[in-house]
Amino acid sequence: MSRSNRKSQIVQTAAHLFRKEGYQAVSMRDLADNLGIKAASLYNHISSKEEILALIIMDMARTFSEHIAEVRKNENSSVDKLTEIIDMHLRTTFHKTDVLACMNREWKHLNDDYRKTYLQLRNQYENDFLQIIENGMETGELRSLNPKILSNTFLSALRNLYHWHDRDPEFSEDRVRESVKDYLLSGLLLG
Amino acid sequence: MSRSNRKSQIVQTAAHLFRKEGYQAVSMRDLADNLGIKAASLYNHISSKEEILALIIMDMARTFSEHIAEVRKNENSSVDKLTEIIDMHLRTTFHKTDVLACMNREWKHLNDDYRKTYLQLRNQYENDFLQIIENGMETGELRSLNPKILSNTFLSALRNLYHWHDRDPEFSEDRVRESVKDYLLSGLLLG
DNA sequence: GTCTATAATAGGATAGAC
DNA sequence: GTCTATCCTATTATAGAC
């Protein structure tokens, strides 16, 4: 198989296994077995196990950062901005489940350099999100709750929707998006 | 040190390290170092690394199950029941942070028997929670959103509030509880 | 690009002295 | 209850043949 095809195949399979078993629990032999080759052959395509993890995580982390930076500076209302962010998380939850779960659960195993960059990106993401929330409160679009606590709670909900796929595959992406949007934006109580 | 004191000290220290580094990343030698003894000495108090993980997780899992079973069968309104559940999660988030994070992140590494029991408890918990939500919708106390999607989203938010302690130690438990309650129960939009 | 063989290390766990 | 010494296995990664 060609070098670059095999490489992306390795990364994809690794993401799947890392998500299912955890990064440390998956050996290079396990990964190779799943690809039908021997462990030593992996090193013709990647330089280390850590590199695979970085290839999985860093790209997704940058995608999220770029997305929220664009949303933050566009001219939409706060509710529309929050809707765009929910949409992004839902798309990723449904179409990049393995990578998203890997990122959320295994980033601690990145090497020092990548982990530092990852945490910078995550902090930046959370700051951008907080800014959007605070803007919405200032313009009166959103209720004046504590913005930091609200951000953290909102993001906790969004980031962990991938647990879905392990348990409730019965709902379509559209169905989930509408309900999640409705709940997270409008609230729970009647009237 | 007496046998039972040392044992609970081992479990507590392990919970802290497992949370910080991940179960697989913490060796018995790391754990022993943190306790100021040698790895071999640990085995005078516990039988295996897996047993330590089970001691951390299973007790907390049962506590959550018993709590929601009691809440489900009491006579309070749905909103009061949800409030009791939020309170329980907040108490645990603030006072048993290490154990809670361990349970959420490391349960996959339980041995087969414990993992099976853990998943039964978790399923039962989610069913009880779903029942409470569905009841609230039937009596008209809650808006009629999709109950499964709502449960999943609500629980995603609650279960992951422990990320807090890693980042925003500035808020008191009471302050967080009131804001989280307000948001998760009442909603975000003004009016 | 994949293989076999192997180096180098780290891990969980036990035996037996004190 | 803790120690030293050690066993056994599994791991990441490399060397060199095909």
C-alpha cells in the first residue's frame, strides 16, 4: 500500500482503538494486528506511538479553534453564534466520533510540546466562548447568569455528547441537534 | 502504620494519581513513591492494582445508584427531584473530585466482573434519571422535549463539572450550585 | 513496504529476610 | 509492615533481510 494511504489508515485505526480501549491500553502490536501487518512495519510510516496520537488530536484541536475564532468575529446575534457552535460540536460528534473522543480523553498523553500547544488552543477556545456569552449578556440577549459557570456547564454538555454513540444510536443527527439546541438555548421549564 | 489506615491512604493517593495521570500511566512504583514506601510493600495491603481501582470506583458508583433510587421514589415534584440530583453531583464534584474523575475516566480498566457490575449500575442510574424526566413531562412540569436526548445532555453537563477544579477554583460550591441549577433547570434565554 | 529477530526497558507481582 | 532481590511478561523501537 502507498505510503500516505497507509499512514492515514494507521491514524484512523489508531483513533478507533484508542477511543475504545484508551491510548495506553493499545499496544503497537494491537494496532498492527488490526491492520493485518506486523508492529515493526508501522515504523515505516510513523516515527512513534506518540506521533500517532498527535496526528489524531492536533488537527482537530486546530479545527475547533479556527471555527470559534470565525464565529466570534462574525456579525450574527449571540444566539446564532451559539447555534453555530452547537452545530459544529454535533457534526463532529456524529462524523468524527473517534477523533473527538480521543482528543477529550487522551490529550494528557501527548508529549510535552504538543500538550502545551493543545492546552493553549483549548484555553483560547474557552476564552472565545466566554466572550460570546458575555457579549450576549451585555446586549440583553441572554439572561445574566455567571458567565464563567455558564460557559463551563454549556461546554461540558457539548463536549461529552459523543457518549451517545456508545449507547443510543437510534437518533439521527438532525433530531439530536434540534433537541440539544432547544434545551441548551431555551431551557427546560414550561412557560 | 496500621493495616486499615494504610489501605485507605493507598486508595486515596491512588485516586489522586490516577486522576492526574491516568490509571495505566501510574505504576505501582509511582504509587509507592508517593507514599514513601517500596512497591512490594503495597501488596501487604492490597492484592493488585486492579483491586485499588475497584475500591475507588465501585463504592462511589453504588452511592450514586442508591441516591437516585431514593430520589425517584420520593414524593417531591420533578423539579425538586432534579434539584436533589444536581446537589448530589455538585457535592461529589467538590468533595470527592479525585474519585469522581477516576470513575468517569477509568472505569474501562476495571476487571471483567467489576466492569459488568459498574455498567449495570450506570444503566440503572440513567434509566432512573430518564424516568424522572418522563414523569415531569407527563405531569406538564417540564417542556416536552425528547426525553432521552434531554437526559443524555443534562447528565453530560453534570458529570463533567469536575473539570472545574483543574481550571476555575475561584467559585464556591454554593455559587456554582446556584448558577448550574438556574441554567440547567430554567434555561438561557431572557423572558 | 513488510518481514524476522532482537535490543532495551518498564511493568505487575512474589519470596523470604528483618 | 517494610525491605531487597528477583521473576516473568509486555512494551516501544531498531537492524537488516527480502
